[in-house]
Amino acid sequence: MSGDRLMRIRSTEFQAMAERVLRVTELTTRLNVLPFEDEARKAELFEQILGSPLPAKVTIYPPFYTDHGLNLDLAERVFINQNCTFLDYAGIRLGERVMVGPKATFITVGHPVDPVERRGWLSGAPIDVAENVWIGAGATILPGVSIGRDAVVAAGAVVTDDVPPASLVTGSKATVNRRW
């Protein structure tokens, strides 16, 4: 995974990223219309999307969306439910035994807030999710967030700050609600 970064739109790097996004959009479109039981074809498409075979015992239920794929690092025994989105250009790591509920969204890229810079730059920071974390349905994880081991992100939470280990975060701006 890369660190915090800023990329100029209309640069060679941005053009390469845009070409990858188009390719992965084609691949995920094909993946998302396969019969659920077509495990062999799903495995082939995931390998093209991610750049390597899925790790042992990783389960991903389509529909599945990613914009880049090559910067999505999945450990063993990760479970990703239906209709999840991973905008992974700046890097997303999911540790062992992470479970992701349906419609969860992980976003590593954005734009500067300054209106002058907004159209000229793309900003990003990686997301790191430690082992044994549970991400609830419809949760949104934003750039630069780290989620500690054994934490739970409640359904619908919007996570803008790091989540301590062994804690529950809830709400439209996720805050620590409980620790154990």
C-alpha cells in the first residue's frame, strides 16, 4: 500500500489509473452477471481483477465493485458480502477473519476541499483493517482510516477517524460508543 498521496489529474500516472479503472469496470461487469454457482469463472475473473488468485478461504459474494483491484490486499478467511465497493487505488488491506456486511463501501481516494485544487488533483490514503474486524451493512470507511483488531463498525456508520482495537463505532460520523 502507498502512503498519503496527491496525484495531478491529467498526468501520466492518472491516465494509467483511468485505463485500469476502465478495464476493471469491464471485468466486474462480467463477474456480476455470472450464475452464482459458476465458481471456476468467478475465480478466473477475480484473479484478473486482483492480479493474483484469491487467498485461501476468502469468500466474496457478487455483485462486487472495485475501481482498481491491484491494491486490494485480502488475508485468509476474509468474507465480503454482496454489493460491496472497494475504491482501492491508494490501498486497502483486510486482515484475517475480517467480515464485511452487504453494501459496505471502502474509499481511498477523493479530491482536495479547496475549490481551486479540486479539479486538478486526486488525493488518497490507504485503509488498514486489522484481524477479526466486523464491518456492518452499509458502513462507509474513508481514506486514511485504520481499524484495530476485534473492532466492530456498526451498520450504516461513516468512519472518518481511526477505530481503536476491541471497540464498537456507530453513527453517521462514527464515534467510539463502547470499548471492551
